[in-house]
Amino acid sequence: MGQEAPSNKRPLSAVEALAREQPAQLIARLRAVWPHVQQALNAGHTLRLIHERLNMAGVPISYKVLVVYRGRIERRKKQATRPVSKIVASASQVVAESTKPPDGRPSPAFDPLANLREQERKRVVWQYPSGPPDESKIF
């Protein structure tokens, strides 16, 4: 009876302990502090200064990798905030463009070879004159 731990002092489970540890991947560490990075950027601080402070705080990241990860995080945020109606509209547009009429010709809305066909139509083809060569044009 004396050996039991009180309910508020029970040992941490493995998952609870894991939640308190720092992530192993660098991008996960950066995502954890990204709201603070955004606040610093909005306050007018440079990414170079933020990079120095992240290294001082124990996030060992090169400036080049920080720039790449910033782009990834920003793109992911834009995709997450994109309205569903735009996603559905763009998907339906892709489906409409990829469908072809029964005769096999591409639909007028989407023709991947339209530029080539236009250039072929405009192309001037030089042809040899028929008959023997004109002696007066030979120097």
C-alpha cells in the first residue's frame, strides 16, 4: 500500500515523454518556433538576424537551409488556407481540359500542340524552282 504512487505523481508514459522532447528533424524544430519567427519578421527583423538567434537558441540550421524551409512552410500554409471552392474549381478545370471529343481531336480549350500547329501554318517553305537553272542568275 505504501509503494503506490499518487495519481498526480504517476510516471510519464512514453508518449507523454516524447511530447516533452525536442523533435529529431530540423524542420519539425523550426515549425515549433515558426510563430515566433513570423512575429520577428513582421516586426521588421531580417532573416539573417533570426538565423543567428535560432542558432543561439539551440536550433542548428544554416542560413541556406532556413531559406529553403521558410519557403516550404509558407507554401504549405498557403495550401492549407486555400479555399476548398478554388481547389474543386481547379480540379474540375483539369478534368475538363483532359477530356477529348469522340473523334480523337483535342478539345479547343486544351491543345498541347497548338503552338506547334500555329508555327507550322506560318512557316514559309522554300522550294527549288522547277526546270533547269537560270543561267543569268549564276555568277
